[in-house]
Amino acid sequence: MHLRILAAVLLVACTAPATPPSNLELAIIAPSVPVIGAGEVELAVHLIGDPARAIALEVSADPQGPLCTPVLEPGGNARCTGALASGDYVLQFAVTGDDGVVVTASRALAVRPPRELDDDGDGVSEAEGDCDDTRADVSPSAPELANALDDDCDGIVDDATEAFDDDGDGVTELGGDCDDGAASVHPTATEVCNERDDDCDVSIDEDASCDDVDGDGFRASAGDCNDDDPEIHPDAHEVCNGVDDDCDFTTDENNAIGCVLYYRDADNDGRGTAASRCQCRPNLATGYDTTSTGDCDDANGDVYPGQTAYFAVPRSDGSYDYDCDGDERLLHAELASCVEAFSPGWLSAVAACGEEGVWGGAAILVPACVITPSLAVQSCR
């Protein structure tokens, strides 16, 4: 009996105590956001319980597969890095305790190209037009400020603010430009007489040349070429008086008050064509130098109204109308005759203008009238 009790005590004393469960839990630390950029990713998890009970750690990404093996740090954190391309994943962290129990924790993760991420949290990514994704106050919808930044991402710094040179004259409103919509207006501009403060000194047209001395409504600086005579100014009518009345740098130009119609006389025969100009005096340079008109061939100086001479050669157009009356008058239209007395004339037929005919210009009267023939050319006008 005693032997039996002793054996039982020895059996109990030699049996090892049972291993308690590891009771490990996992809390995911990183990534801490649901969307990250593609590339190297930091993965971290915190072991709740006794970290010494963990014998294996692993991180995988579905559908990619194993990513990395976390390294346990003092304090219960375990970290590693893995590479993830753009896509949608389910991360799974796993720890195996020394009791063989595997505990897992998972998290959905979206991986996108860096340009598609909104790094500064302003609601706009680089791909959507954010020109500085490190500043939440810079985006396409941000107001532009005078701060040397392109706040609204339109490619222009400080536009539509007082710090921008709108007219391109090199001076901004902050720099003293009193009209940043006019490039001719700025602090270093020259003041001119234009009823505007060109040099931004708060004075308008302060130069003495801006005065209208003769009271005709025009200053010398505004084009009055004689500010001592109220009849002379840019709006005056030009008069035939040898003076530049309208200040256009031309004296007595065509159509001035008192002008006379002059006709173009190209052949200098004293008669012009219908082409005319109202001038203060004849202009030999242009050919408008006669007050008489009616020349029907201004390329021939022998052709003009009132011509009394006759010509055996036609004008350039073939006509023999040298006196411009619309007719061709023969110099000799009569036939020779010996009736009662001798009369010179054409024999047998009257020659036409410019044509040769037989002319009877002389005769022997005794004992009978005999006309002496000769060749002649008919002249006309």
C-alpha cells in the first residue's frame, strides 16, 4: 500500500506543468492611412501581450503575396518595408506564438501613383492641378495673394494683385504705379499734356507747355503749331494764304478755302483734260496748272480747243479733230474750176484727210484755160 502511494507521488512530481496560451494580439501601426503612394512602404504592427512569446512574424499583401518579415523592437513594435505597385490590396499581418497559435490582423490599402495623392489635404492632387502639394493654401481654387507665390496654380505669380505689373511697365501698384492698366503711366514717366497724371505725382499736366495761350482750345503740346494765333490749330480749315492753318505740316494744300480748279495739262498747250484739282496755285510738278479745259488729246500739244492750223498727219488716236469741236474739217473741199475765171481746187475728186490727191493750183488762161495738176495731201483740223 505504501509503495503504491509513493509511486503516485513520484508520478505527479515528474509530470511537467502545462504551457499557458500566448494570448498575443496585433494592432496595425503603419500604414495609418487608407491610400498611399506606390513604392517602398513602411509596415509596422504592435504586439499586445508578451512579445517574447512570438516566434514568427510575417506581412503579406493580397493579391501580391508575402511582403516582408517584421523585426521585433523593444516595446513590442515590429517593422519592415516592402514594395507595392499601384493597385488595391488587403494587408495581412501574422504572428505565431510559441504555443503554435497564429494571430492575424488585416487592413485594406489603396496604392496610387504619387501624383494622384493629395499630400497636403487641400482636396486636390498634383494630377488634378495642385502646383504645390506640400501647401494646403495652394491649389487651383485658392485665391491669389500678393505673396510671391502662384497661389491659384495658373502659372502666374501674384496676378490680379497689387504686387503684379499688369501693364508691363516695370512698376506695380505696390511700387507706386497709379494706373497699372496704362504702360505709359508710372513714377518715372514723363508728364505730358493729356489731362492725366503720367508720373504719378498727384499733379496733372503741371508742365507750362500745357497752357492754351491763344484760347483756341489747343495747346502747343497738343498740336497747335502757332499758339499765338487763335485761327491756327489742328481743327482749323486750311486757307489759301501761305500759312499752315490746320497744323498738318502742309501749307495751302488742295481744297483749301479760296482754291481754284486747275486742270491737268500734260502737253503744256494751255488747255487741260476733265481731271481737276482745287488748288491755291498752279502745280507744274503734277501738271495741274491751267484753268482752261476741253483738251481732247492731252498727249499732243497741237490739239486743243480754238486750234486754227490744219494738219496732214492724224492724232495718236487716228483722228484729225485738232480743234476738239467733234468734227474733222477739210482745209480744201472745193474742186478746181475754169468757168468764167480760174478757181484752184482738186481735180476730179476731193482728197480725204491725210490722203494724197491731184490738186489744180494754177492754170494757163490764154488762149484757153488749162489747169496745171500737182500732187498734194489733204490737211484737216
